[in-house]
Amino acid sequence: MGADGFREVSDGCRPCGHVKECLRTAASSPAGQKMKIERIEAMPSQGGGVAGFLSRWAELKAARNRSGH
């Protein structure tokens, strides 16, 4: 995890042909799902108003359902 809160690929992993698979596996792990939920909760609503709220709520609900919360 980088200083900006995003996942980063280490320099040792860049030449490997399995970088995408590793990142997908990490993102689908329980820790990755938890991180995605925290990111959605922290982000401001997109577009504002009721439509923005509902969009963020739906994304958060889907992420929680995928993680089993």
C-alpha cells in the first residue's frame, strides 16, 4: 500500500507476468474487500444530491454483499 492509500506494484514484481493475477487475488481477499468498503465509505458522493447518494449506497451495498458483511 502506497502513501496515497492505493495498492502499488513493487519494483520486483513488475517484470513478472503474473502481476494482474496477483492484484486480482489480493483485491478479492477478505482484506482487499475490507479495503474497498473503507474506500467507498470515505469517498465523497459522486454527482451530489440524491442520485449521488444512491449511487454510492448501491456500490457500498454490493461490496458488502461480496465480502459477506
